[in-house]
Amino acid sequence: MNNQDCIFCRIASKDIQANLVEETEHSLAFWDISPRQPIHILVIPKRHHANILELTNNAPDELVDLMRLGTRIASDKSSGSFRLSFNTGAEAGQTVFHAHGHLTSRTPKDQLA
């Protein structure tokens, strides 16, 4: 179900290199190349799903895996304050049409005294 025209499919298949954080059987997490906060990690399903709605409806086990990976990374890397958000559709700000969550936080754990 991978789409070779999709940049996230190419990252998932390792055709394009990314700064990998962690991966599971179904999901992959990597640092955003244009971070908006000190922590800005993208969490994607390895298989192509156009958006979070499609992922939820067609592959609930992959959705759970993605959410577990994202929240585990958030717990490891942030102070506990974080956002995991999904844009669905161009009008909502989605620019890559492969489901992905933006894990962001202004309070990295390693910067706390």
C-alpha cells in the first residue's frame, strides 16, 4: 500500500534518510526538518494512509501502535507537557497526505534543572 510518490512512504521504506527517533513494526518516528518547538517529532504509520481518519477507519491496530509510540517518545523526551496533533485535509493545514502526528513540546526533559 506504499506510494512511491509519497515522501513519508519513501522515508518509511528507507529510500530517503530521516533523523530517526524510534520505530516499531507499524510506525516510525523522526525529527521534523523544520521544527517549530524544541521537540518536534513526526510519528507516521509505515503503510500509506492519506490521513488520520483513513488510518482510524482502515487500520485501528496501526493507529494504536502509532499513538503508543508517540506518547512513549513524549514521555521520554519531554517534561510531561506535550501536544500530539494531526491535520486532516488541506484546509486544516495538512501538506503531506500521509497520516502523521506532530509531537511537539516546549519543555524537553534534558533542559530541566
